[in-house]
Amino acid sequence: MTPIQTQHVDLDREGAGPRVCDDMTVEVALSLMAGARVDHLVLCDGDEQRTGLVTLAGLAGLRDSAAYTDRLQLRDVLRLAG
């Protein structure tokens, strides 16, 4: 049996949207956004401190770019944007 990796998702305390860990991959984030019907995610680090925000449009555009790989994590997206 294959172990299932879970992703932590919580609502942002300020009501800004779903909070996810910034080590989530872009593909998982896009799938999560589609399932939750949201257009953005609030990113948090391992200490649950807010590190940024990503949008559905931004991730979809990145997925179609030459910089995309299936291992790209959301924290890497923040570095690319900064």
C-alpha cells in the first residue's frame, strides 16, 4: 500500500483565503484551487508565518512557461516573482 501525503490547508486568520504550506507544488496548488473554487492561496512557512500569496492566473501562466517543472514549489514561485 502506498502512503498518502497530506497537505495542510487552513483558512487565513484575516479572511484572505485558504492558507497552505509554501512547500506545496504548483500542480497540487492548482488542483486544490479548482476543488475549493478559489482564485488565490495564502502561503505560510513551516512556522505558519504568512510568506506571500499566489493567484490562479499567476500559477496557470507559470505552468505554461519555460520555467515550469512539475517539482516547482510555491516558495520557488515567490522567488521567481521577487
